[in-house]
Amino acid sequence: MKKPPIIWTNVIFFSLSFLAAITLVPWYGFTYGYTTTHWLVFVCCMFYAGLSITAGYHRLWAHKAYDAHPAVQWVFAIGGAFALQNSALHWSSDHRVHHGQVDDPVKDPYAATNGFWYSHIGWMLRDYQGDSYGNYANARDLQRNKIVMFQHRHYLKLVLLTNIGIPLVLGLMLSNTWFEVVGMLLLAGVLRLVLSQHFTFFINSLAHIWGSRPYTEKNTARDNGFLALFTYGEGYHNFHHIFASDYRNGIRWYHYDPTKWIIRAMAAVGLASKLKRTPIERIEKAKAETLLLKTKVRLAKLPLAQDKLTLLHQEYELLLKKLQTFCSVQKQLIEAKKDSMLEHCEKSALMKQYQELEAAWQTQKQAWLALNARLLKPSFS
């Protein structure tokens, strides 16, 4: 089958920017040295570009996980051009197709099933999309967004203004010599651009290859806490692919997810609203169901498989029953806290019931996990 034509503009751009990052950036460092100011600006620019993609392009516009004040949207629109990953409209449209057709080697724009190179960068080097490139039928909501459309219409101008202007202006403001301005252009301009792009690309490639799948095995997406460090919290990708509209990717308090933190901070000061959270019942049920399916596959290869499967299903049903009971009381408690007329004693009684059911649910959860481990031991009977 004949391959689509090469997009030479992309090939030349990615090649030259990468070449400059691995030659000019270290050359300047060894020859003149970067100052502390250079590095601080570099880190700030990395976070600005990165969070504009994760909190803006991804969670705000592609998945509508929350609403943002127009001022925030402008900040993300400018930062998205700074990140140079196409316009918010195009990026979001592509990403929605990816979620709808994940792993399809033809329909998924950056299908991981086509290999690491293709999903990381190869999909942008040839005209795989053809006539569908400018089809934004799945993003009509974004076409009604004046900020998104302004950025889309003036994208190339904004790219030049931000990628040259921001490092140059900061260099002129914070540097003492022209050599230091050049250093700023190399570090906050070139190196920041290359790294921020490839960190995002890791989500399309590595996050579909390396990690665990606790929530679903129906697609290749993986949870990887290490990748989250480089992608502003986007590494919890298995969770994201099953609960895409959740404003969080890392749902535990210890998960590194600065994108989640900044969205929550914006909500606290009135710059974000309608933050979507997946109910705990759905999350825990997905985890339990995935573990059930994994255990069933492995049990089929062991002795006394049918007896073990019966025991497994009994424990699974009990787990779901206790989860549903606990979540039902949790909802009642939330409503009770909103009701200022409800007597304090009634709230206290409901809180006590909630705590007891939570303890029972956690105990059952541990029993469920332990049973799965025991059943897979050849010595179990």
C-alpha cells in the first residue's frame, strides 16, 4: 500500500528544532554558561506551555471537564500557541477522534497499535489525514467559542509572536548583555519548545505502552506515575481513557497532577466552575470489574477453576453490594450537609452510619483483593 506524501514543513521543523536543541543549547552552555535567571525562566515557560495544553487544550476544550473564565481561556489560548501543537480547535478535534476510535490503526490519528514511532511523532510527518484534516464536525461547540476561533484564525501569527517574542522580551528585561539574551532564546525558546512538545507526545506513545491498566483493558492506555512527572499529571492515562470528562487524571492525594491542582485553585477564586468528578462508585466498580476479568483469565489455566470462579463471583457481588450501600449513604450525607434546616442530631446519626459503612466497604475491598491473590496460588483449595 502506497504511503501518504511526506509533510516536508513538519519534517524540516521537527528536525531543525531538535538539532538546535542538542547542538546550540549545550554549545552555549559550555561556552558562556546559563544563569540562574535563564533556568528559572525556562522552568516557568515549560509550565506555561505545558499547562496550557493539559489544562486548556485537553481538559477544558477537548473534554469540557470544567468551565473557565474568558481571561483564563485567553491565557491558555496564547500559551497553546507558545507550545506550538496546532490550534486548540484542531488539537481538540483530533483528540476527540482519538478517544472515540482509540487503537484503531486507521481511524485513530495517533494509534499506539501502529507502533511507538508512529504514535509519538510519525503521524505528523505524513499526510495520513488527507481530506479530513480540516473537518471539525466533532467540535461544533468550540467553533462557537470566540476565543478558540480567534486563536485558530491567527494561529501562525501567535506562534511567531509567542515563540520569538516571549523569550526575547524576557531576555531583554532580565539580561545584562546580548549574549544573555541569546541564552534566553536558546533555553526558554528552543529547548523549552522541543521538550514541551515531546513530553506531550509521550502521552500518545509511552502512555499507551508502559504502565498498568487497573481501570480497563479495553484499550492500550496505561497509568504511569513516572510519566506524570513530565506531563503535568497526564500520566494516569488508563483512568483518563475510561473517565475522560473528569477534571482530574490523578485521583489520589499523592498523585502528581499539577493540572488538577491549578484547576482546583482557579475554582477556589472563581476563575473556573462546573468541575466534573467521576463518582467513586463508578471508579471502584471499574477497578473491581477489571480485576475480576484478569483473575478469571488466569484462573482458567489452574486446577479447580470452576469452584474458584464461583467463589470469586460471590465475593465480587458482595463487594458491589457494599459499595452501592456506602455510596448511597454518602449521597444522603452530602445532601444533608446542604440542608441547613436538618437537625444536628440527624446529621450526626447519618455521619456515624456513613463512617460504619465506609469501614465495612474498605474491609470488603481488602478481602476482595486478598481473595484474588489467594485464588491464583496453585496451593489454594
